[in-house]
Amino acid sequence: MSNPTPIDPAAALSRPANLAASEIDGELVILNLDSGHFFQLNPVGSRIWEALETPATMAELCCAMEQRFDVDPDACRRDIEAFIAALSAHALVTIGPDAG
Amino acid sequence: MSAIGGIIDWSNGVDPAALSSMIAAAPGFTGSNGAAWQDGQAGLIRVALATTPEAVAEVQPWRDAGSGMVICFDGRVDNREEVQAWTGRTALPVDAPDCAIVLAAWQRLGEQLLDRLAGDYAFAIWDAAERRLTCVRSPVGWRPLLWAARRDGIAFATEPAMLIDGAGLTPTIDEGAIAEYLAARFGCATDTLWRGIQRLAPGHLLTADVHGIRTCRWLEGPFEDWSRRSDDDHVARFTELFDQALIASSRSTGPVAAHLSGGLDSSSIVCRSQMLARAGAIVRAPISLSVRFPGEECDEGPWIAAVEERCAIRSQMITPPPYDWAAAADWSARTRHLPLRPNTAGTIMSSCDWLQANGLSVLLTGEGGDDWLAGSFAHFPDQVRAGRILTWLREGMAAGSGVTAMYRLRWTLSSGLGPLVSARRRARLLQPVDDTQGIPDWVAPDWARQTNLAERWRDISPPPGLAMLAQRHRYGVYALAQRHVNIDNILSFAAGRGVEFRHPFHDFRLTRFVMGAAGGMLRRHGTTKYLLREAMRGTLPEEVRQRRDKARIVQPIYDAVTARLRERPIHRLSPVKFGWLDGGRLVAIEAEHAAWRAQGAHGKPPRSSYAAVWNAVAIDLWLEQAARIS
């Protein structure tokens, strides 16, 4: 994944309330209850989305994923930023102002 | 059920003695009700069980003098007037036998007739001009038709004994099909327990000519989609078609009987038939027959009494005899069938005895209600695809009780989206046999490999490519292979007693409608058979209409198997001796169920499958008596 738009490490990430998700064969399927559109995440994406069950900052999310997947921190941050941007584009995650 | 059969021999012509032997091997042959037709390469036979007024004086095999075509026909056509109109011929009288109507229509329409032919049938037509045999089975397949390729032709018949003891076939056993049966997941629609004897699947036709033998599925749909129609529309249409099915299945040479168990399905048939009789829509209401199991968990006396009171009738109580293993062995040896399952055998036997003693030949049953009307959630993905998100979520969230809202939401998502995003889940929804469960633990792994059991399940033909997943899922009822091993022997037994079973819930016009009905009309708020329950308002007693439970008749099978195992313990059963099954596992399963039975069979049964034990006992007897292997 590439990330053209860095996300502030202090930005608050949260799931919108109009989504529902279920795990199907190890992958999450998320339904937008308003539009009826649904999205399927691969296993890594599923774990990232699950980590947002409670709102977190971008930095907290990257830290959690680095610990879970044992990856290079810079690469991890870039990939997560790209993924979060994609989720945001489909209204699957809300990127709020700085948590602090 | 009449028996039909025939032989085509392209090289040597047909031996008349073989046709006579086929007639003699048919169930219900009395010495005078069998007839053969023969002309060189082709010979057809029929052993009559006349159950409609038009069939009493009919001549079969029936030959059309103009075309030279000959038909042998088992069954009943329910839209006679329509079919006669399509033939465009006025030569047939209004009371022409069904076989003549079908042959005339076939000459006019050919295979196009089949989608329009309502009824319950199997037939074969020999086209002398084209030197071609065509065999056809109706969609649900309550009229068996088996066939076997011969060196220079083909033999076909209703019964295995007609092919083996009649036509002189010498088939070996088919261990692959036996493995499916012993694993309690019989999924192949065309294999029988005999290698070389094939079943023509329901909704299929077979063509044999000098170029070879071919089979194909003629029942492909489409089925009208009712998913956006209102509740009232559904109820009105269902009621109309159910009444039509009851009227059609009541066409008989005399009074008709109906089995009344006290369950929703059989009670609907009895109560609705009573109303139709009072309205003059059918000549007379069926005589209801009931079996009681006093003192047992499965006894349905109070429900039967409620129907009796509602209809102001007295149901004829019949007493099932204890399972007779000597008689079962003798019958299996003569017919080459599996023995009857003890949980239904008593009811079947005593019903047939009662009908025979009282001069009746037709028994209506509630068979098919569970298959067609219980409903499922297979329509959820269709709702998602159609963008009917709110309808889907509303139905899903209302389906369960006793669980949290979050659990229900996740389940709804999984049910609606799973088959769309996961090939595995889609296959599990559509495949007749769920092969993801693996090989059952009572089947020996080595033998499962030798018989390619897993591959057999994986290779089962999927349903036709209908547009909606729910329709593809429901199509499995038409193609239910398990029905053959559980029902063909019952049909044969009844035919041997001069009795024909009819199943109004399997009526083709009714099932075509159900194929396209809205899923939420079949199962709603977790309630199965919602549509039937709504249609039966004011017809059924309310306590029956609203009942959610169902009697599980287990006592007869436990008692019969226990008696058999006293004589022939599990380690002496052939499937165990041959190394096909794990005897130790069967002993453990049997012990679990025996303990439950000893405590009165109350509440939930053990989780293990008792079918493993019964199927082993049944195959043991079949191998010894029918296949003569031990």
C-alpha cells in the first residue's frame, strides 16, 4: 500500500455508528446500514478494523499493530495510513481532530 | 403406484419370457393385472394398480395406432382438460385414460409438454418410427424409475427386482452408494445400491436409441418470483393451489383415506379436505387414519382429538404391529429393497392393511410440508442483492429469540452476506450434501478413501442456474436423493398391498409457486411454515395451527434395532465385519441412545446420529437378503 496523505498521529479514529460487521471465514464484512453497501476486509484489514472497536489515535493504532504483526514501524505506519484513508473514503472510519 | 418396465435390444430383439418375468417380479402382481407389448427390438410392460376412474378400463401398454408410438405410464395427470386441449385432437373421449392423453400430447408437444404437465408420474414412450425410447420422471419423483444399460440396449423398471429377477441383470453392489447411505448422507440422485442400475433422477428424462443412452434435466425453471408480493396475495394463491392439489389428489376409484398424525401438515390436509367436501368441491371427505403411541413422548392423541372435534369426525385408530425382522428379511429378499425403517414401518403396514381390508387404494399424507414450507434464510442474500436492506435486517433481527441484539445482528449479516462473499458458504447453501463436515467418525477412514466418499459428495450435481439463491436452495427439495433410499421401499411395499400414497404438498403447481414465494412468508419471526399457518386460519383448530413442536417418533426404531442387535450384535454386522464401519463407535452411539430410550426418550436426544446404527443394521440385512452377500 502507498500513502499519499499522512494522517496526524494524534488524530482520533473511530467507527461511525451506522455500520455493522460480521466475520465470515476469517474476514470481516462491514455493512453500511444507511446505504446498504457492504465491504469485505482481508484478514489484516479485519484486525485493524477490530482494533478500532474503541476509538484510538493514529499513533495508538500503529503501536498496537506493530506489536501484533512484528513489522517495521515506518512501513506499518505507511500501510495503516493508506488503509485508514481508504476506509475513510468509504465512510467506514471517522478521522477526527486531534485527540489531545 | 403401478409398475412399468421394458427392454430394448437392438441386436437380438426382446425375449417375451423376460417381459413375463419382469411382470411376475413386480409388486402387486396378482396374476391377471400385468400386460406386455412387444415388437421386435422393443418390449414394454405394465402391472396395473388402477387408482383413478379413467384407469380402471385402460389398456396398457397403450399404442397409438396412427403414429405407432407406445406408452407405459404410472401415475396421474392432474390437468387433464388442459393437456387434452393442447393436443388439438378431438378423437380422445373426455374420460380417456391419462396414458392416452399424455401420449397424444407428447406427439404434439414433445419435451415442451413436461413443464406444463401437472401430476405425479413416470412413463416411457417407444417411438417405433424413430426407434427411440424416452423415459420421463415427474419433478418430485414419487414414481421411481430405474434403468440399466445392457450389451445391446437398455432395460428399465419401477423396481430393482424387476430388473434383477425379471430382466435377468446380475449387478454387483455399489460400495460408493452404500458408503453414502452408511454415512447417513445419501446425496447421489442417480446411483442405487446396485452397480449398473441407475436411477432416473426426478425432473429428468432419458433417451435411448441406436446412438446410445442420454439423460438430461428437463426441470430448469424459471419460477415466478413472488418476493415483492403482499402477504395477502401469498395466502390467497397458496390457498387456491392447496385446494387444487387436494381436489386433484382425491380423484380416485373410491373413497380416499388421509393420514392424520395431529401435526400441522396432515391436520391441514384433513381439515381442508373436510371443508372442500362440505363445499362440494370433492366428492367425499377422506377417511382419516391415526396411529397412537399411548404413554410415549411421541403420542399425539390430544392434537388428533382437536382435529376430530373441529371437523366433527372420528379418526380411525390403527395399531402399528411390532417390527417383524423375519418378515422384513423375507420382503427384502423378494423385492431387493432395503427394509422399511421401523419408525414409519408400523404406520405404513397398518395403514395399508386397513385400506386393503376396507377396499380403499389411496392414502393422502402430509409428506412434503416440512420440505417445502418450513422455510429457511436462504433468501437473505437475494434481499441484499436486490437492495432490500431494511426488509432483510428487519427479518433477520426478528428471527431469533433469547439472544442479544448484537448476536442477532451479526448472525443476520453472516446469513445475508456470507453466501455472497464466501464461495464456501455459497456451496454449503446450495450443495445437497454438506461435505465440509468431513467423513463421519463411524465410517472407517480407509474404506471412505477406497469408495471416494468425499469426492462423491463434492461431485453431486448442483441445482440449475436459477437467478435467485433461495430458489436454487429450494430446488434441492425436488432433487432430494435421500428421499429415494427412505421412500422407494415404502412405495414398493404399498404397491404390493394395492395401495398408493399421494402427497398434496408435493403437487407440481403448488411447489412451482413455493419455489418463488417470498422467503419471509415461509419462515417469519423464527416461525416455520408461516404461510401454511396463515392460510389455515379458520380451518385448523388454533392449538394445532399454532403448535411449534413436532412429535419425534423414535420408540419403534429403538425397540426394533435393540431386538435385532440381541440376535446379531454390532460386531457381527456385515458392514463392521467387512471393515467399512467402526464397530466400537457404533456400540457407543447405540449405548447413548439406548440409555436415553430407557429414561423415556424425554427432552433432547443424544447428539450422536442414530441413523448410523439403523443404517448399519439395514445394510446388513440388505446385503444378506437382497444382495445375498454375508
